[in-house]
Amino acid sequence: MTTPPSDQRPVRSDRSPWNWLLLVPIVIPLITALYNADEPRLFGFPLFYWLQLAFIVLGVASTTIVYRMGKRRGGR
């Protein structure tokens, strides 16, 4: 015999509040006022170029935090 379907939905495991942190590396590069300048220069590179590298580091850091916190939460 089969079990009748339950009225409750299964609990989703992707509803972590840490997922909101993934919006940071998407929204921050869209603020063009941050890099609409030539100065300051870092090792001779204009602001635009080294800030793009900083955005990559920001994206990797936030993705790593969300992954680890989600993994920790799922392990409980």
C-alpha cells in the first residue's frame, strides 16, 4: 500500500540567511561612483583596474563564507 500524500511541504535546505551575502559581490560593482576616477594609483595601476581585482577577491570571500556556513548548517 502507498502512503497518502502529506499536506506539509518538505523542508528546503537552501533557505539559509547567509545566501543574502551573495548579493554583495553583485551589487557593489554596479555602483559606478566607486571607480569613476583615475586616482589613487596602486603600483602604477589606475583605480579602475585594481578595484576590479578587489571585486574578485570580494566575490571569492563572500562565496566561501556562504559555502562554509551553509555546510555547517546542513551538517547539524
